[in-house]
Amino acid sequence: MRTVHPRAALAAGGALLVVSFLWLGIGLGHVWAYPVLGWLPLPVLSLLAARACRQTGRRVELGIATRRFWTQLGHATTIMAVGIVSNAYDAVGGPEPSQRLSTLTLSVYLLALAVLLWALLRLPTWQRSRSDWARFGLDTCIVLITSGVFVWHFSLRKVEVWTEQTGSAMPLLALSVVGFISVVTFVKVAFAGAGCLDRQSVRLLSYGTAASALFGGLSPFLVDRPYLSSSFVAVSVAAFAVQLAAVRQLHSEVQIAPVRTKPHRASVVPYLAVAATDALLLSIGTSHPAEITVMQISAVSLTALVIVRQIVTMRENVRLLNTVDANLGQLRRYQDQLEHQATHDTLTGIPNRALLEREIAALLVTGDDFHLALLDVDDFKSINDRLGHGRGDQMLVEFSGRLQREIRREDTVARLGGDEFVVLVRDGDEAALPTLLTRLLETVERPVPLDGQDIVVQASIGVTRSRPGDDPHELLRRADVAMYSAKAAGGNRWTRFDEVMDREADREARLGRDLRGAVARGELFLLYQPLVELPHGRLAGVEALLRWQHPEHGLVPPDVFVPIAERNGAIVEVGRWVLEEACRQAAAWQHRYGERAPGKVSINVSARQLAEPGFVAEVAAVLSSTGADRRRLMIEVTETAVLGADTAMAAVRELRGLGLQVALDDFGTGNSSLSLLVDCPVDVLKVDKSFVDGVTGDGPQALVVQSLITVAQGMRVEAVAEGVETPEQAQRLYEAGYRLVQGFLYDRPLSADDVAQGIEAATNSWYAATPSGSA
């Protein structure tokens, strides 16, 4: 069987509704020969409404209570259809048409109404306040008094006429009860709310209920036309309203019960009730004093109820407005907090980049001269690695407070992130600027007490002055370039931006880009610095040194390109190539010369490489693929690479676990060197050239050199003196106890072929075999 679409069924219901109105309207001036025909649309309308309710009740997206309501409403309209058939039999089943209402018909109607009321009562009401319920009670009283007055005036007053025509007053009383109950239902739905029903569906049900009660009250006026019944329109309107509401609910979005947060709008219902009662009072003649008294009492009562209702509404609206004001105040506080969080650094509480750029932009608009100084803590990463990020954060908070105390009220200190701070100096006074910048450097350098020890750090500052046409990003860029120039010059200083710095920065950027492809283009190569044994000068090993032959700039010094590689991360790829090339060369020497091959092949490893995950596994793979003797290989790391860095220290231990030797390069130039020897497993200490230069004198360098060899011997590690350039230095080092040295005295860095020639030509002394090394 083909299912009828809900909208097609709705169109059929609308057509039947029109037919019912026309039948009643025409019947007022025409006597119908077959009055039964007027009853036929009513059960059909009721069954169409029941069908629409059942369809809606099966919609799974609706809540359980909502589906249950529509299902029960469908039951109520089905029962109403049965009552209509019984009512029709009462009206036209006798020898003459009448408006008689049997007890059976009345019982069926009341049962349908009971089912409807039960369905409504089981619906959860909207969340409402105590004032809402007070207003609901007042509205109920207003509507009941008004409807009671009208029912009494138009219906109950004519009970004698009705009884004379129908033989019983029961139908009129029943219709009055039904009218009252319908009004209560209307109030329930319209004012108290109805759970999660669609709002338009709620309105359709309430309007249909009210209209049905209104048309039902026409029965006393039709007593002289027994072939007509007010049910023709009352039932039709009620059934069609139910059908329309069910179809609306079926096709609407699922809603949730609302919570009132807005002030109540003025309701016209109480005023209409008073106006209707007053109009009825004025229309009554003076011949009915009792009725006038009833109407007066009703009008006064309604007026009092309306006044009370409006007082309750005003108080509730005042409360709601106060709540709204409080919420707006809280919202403004939240907005202020969000604004502060968006424009201030979460760690230090000072302005962040966003607020700084906003202030810079405002100054640029006014055209005022100002300075921008970018301060960066030197080597702050080692502080974090050694002490932990928590202690590092404490230092940053301390620095931010110190910087704020050094500036004027009109100036600004901001944190860009990490250990970078910016000071915005709001004038172009060149004379006062050096004093301020010097104070800033000094305040950072003051010791910071942490965990019972004083931590001392330094900073570098880059400063620039505003220019016409600047923007915040350009100013910060120039200050950043100047700051890196200060770092490159040794740190703990301030530097003004100069256009030359831009050219240098551009050159560095181009070199950085070129360096990333240097391995693939074959532009890198290795030289080997001999490591000799005192006193006879035999070759003890070599140190692999990286060189770059740039196609345009020629030979680029390692002190130029290695820091670039460290900063842009290219050192990882470059370091991998150095490791593979040095291991391959060591294996080739070993295969060719056996025991005469260099006993140590030293390979420099950067801090960035040590921090790379899987670095040790990469070294093991290179050793396996090249076949190099790991006992002859030595990994060189700097003090700063492993100082306080847990990852780097673990990597060093794993490298020694592979059988490699580990050398600590530039020993004595960093911080906490002696304490580092306790934790870092090393085999060789390399004493920096800065100490070796003064070994022949009586200065502190000579004392340091002597102390370091004593430490090395006590810890049973070898010591290598770097940068030996004269025979006097070699002699003094030998007397101090050093047995391994390297430097230009013995040779400059050599190619692998030159090292091979030296091995083949040497008898006892590398120095004797290469007299050019004395240069």
C-alpha cells in the first residue's frame, strides 16, 4: 500500500476544514436536507491528525518525552474520532435532527480530553524561575475569570432555553466544562511551555485549542437550528491544528528546552482580558443588576491581577537587568584578562611582541624619534641545559624585573620570547643612550642567587634608531642584526646597527644557502693536522679538519662557515659527511700501512650532532660500513657541548661504549671544567692554544699548563697541547710532562696524500721528516 506524504495529507485536512466552515456558514441561512453530510469530514480530520501524530512520534531524533507526547496525542485524536461518530448518531440518528448529546458521547469526549491533558502534564516544562511561576499563576487566573464570565454570559444564562430545546442541561454543562479545560490547556501550552516541542508547533496547538473552545461556545446560539452543530468548526479547527502542529514538528530541527535570560516582553493577554470584560460590562443594560454586579467584581478582580502581574514582571525584569549588568561586568573583566594575556608575556608579565609592535606602530605614525634595543642573554641555552628550564625561567623573571627598574616610566620593556628582551626608548637622545645600555648590561651581569649559588651571565645588545618609512618588523630586524654582531664580537657589549651589518647578514644568508648544497656538489674536503709524540716527534695521530672550497668565494675559513652551519642546522648533514670521510680515510691508512698508520684519527663533533636522536646509532653504522678500527678513532667534543646537557653526556658515554676514544677540546676555556671531568668520561684533554702561548714565561698561562697536566696525570688521561709553534714551547711542555702536542711547529694541516707521503718518508721523527714544519 502506497504511503501518503504528510504534506498531501495536510492539504486534504485543510480542504475538509474549509468544507466544514462552508457547511456551517451556509446552514445559517439554509436548511440542509441531509444534515448527516456535515458530520462526515469530522472523523476523517481526526484520523488524519492521529496519523500525523503517530508519524511524528516515530521520529527517532526527538527525545523520549517528546515522542511519547505525540503518540499519546494521536491516541487522543483517535478517541475523538470515535466520539464524533457517536455525536453524529446522537444528532441525526433520531426521527428529527437535534443537538442532543448522549452520556456515551460525552464520556468519549472527556476520555479524549483526559488523554490529551495527561500527555501535556507529562511533558517537562521549560526551566523557569519563581517569578515565572507566579506570572503563570496570575495569567491562569486572568484567563479563567475572563473565560468564565463569557461562558456564563453567553451559555449558562441560557440554560433554561437549552433545556427546553434538548430536554437536558447536561450537554450545556459538559460543553462549559470542556471549554474551561480547553482554556486551561491553552494556558499550559502558551505560558508554561512544553518541554522540547517545536516552538511553532506549540503555538499551533495553543491557538487551535483556544479557537476550538471559542467555536464550541456557539452551541447555545444554534439551538433553533438542530441540523447544525458547533462541532462542525470546533472539532475541525482542533483536529487540523493538531495535524498542522504534528507535521511542523516532523520536519523541524530538534530543539532543547530554553532558559530565559532576557527581560520579559509586555504581554497583551491580560490587557485584552480586562478590555473584553469592560466591553461586556458596558454592553449590559441596566435591566440586569445582578449580572452588572458580577461583571463589576470580575473587572475589578482582573484589574488587580493585572497590576500584581505587572509588578512581578517589573521586579523580575529589574533582577534580570541587574544580572545582565553583572554578567556584562564579568564579561568585560574576562575581555580585559584576554586582552592582557594576548598582549603580555605569560612568564614575566611584561609586554610581548604583539603589544610592542603596536606601540612601535603608534610612534611611527606620530613621527617621533625613538630607539629600539634588543637584548639577548649570551649562551643562555647552556644555563637551561645545566640548571633546567625551571631555573632558567626564574632567571628570565629576575632579568625582566631588573630591566624595568633601569628604564624610565615612559619607556617599555618587552619580551619577544626565549631569552630575548626589547627596550623601547621613547626619544632620540643619542647622548644618554650609551649610559642606559651600559646600565642594562651591568644589571644583567649581576649574580643571580639560585639554589645556594650565584649564577653569572652576560648579554649582548643590538640597538637601532627609527627612520622615516620604518615598520615594526624592519626595526626589530635591524636590532636583531646588530645584536648578533655584538655576539660575534665576543658578547657582553652593545652595538649600533650599521648598513655594513646588513651586507654581512646577507652574505651569511647566502653562504648558509650555499652550504646546504656543498656536500652534494663535492665542495667540502678534509685536511689532517698531525699529532706528534714528544720528545722524538713521531706521528701519533691526526685531527680531521673541515674545509670548504666555494666556487665563487674560494676557500671559506672554517671560523666563518662552521658557526653558520651551527645556526642554520646544516652542521648535521656536514658533520655526517665528515664522519664518513674521516672513517673511510682511517680505514684506508690502516689497510695500507698497518701499525704505521696514525694511532689516533680525531673527528670533531658539534653540540648539535650530539643532541640529534640516533646519532650514536649513525656512528655505529658508519664504523660498520667503512671497516675503520674504532680503537684508533677519537671523537672530539667541546666543553660547552656537554656541560650540563644530559642528552650530550649520554651520547658521549654511548660512544665510549662503542670502543671509541673521547677527547675534550679547548679544555680550560669554559666554565666548571674541573667538575666536568668528574662526570664526563674522557680519554684525552686538549689544552687550548691560549694557555700554550704563554708556557715559556712566568705568567698565569704557564701555571695553568702545569696544573692541567697534573690533573690529567692524576685522572689517568692523556693531555694534548694545542697550537705549539716554537721549539721552546715544545721543550717547556715536555719538561712539564706533556707527551702529545700538535701545531704549526710540526706541520700545517695536510691532505690525505701528504700524510701518506709523510708516513712513507718518516723514519723516527715527523718533525725531522718535514723540516718545513718549523716555519
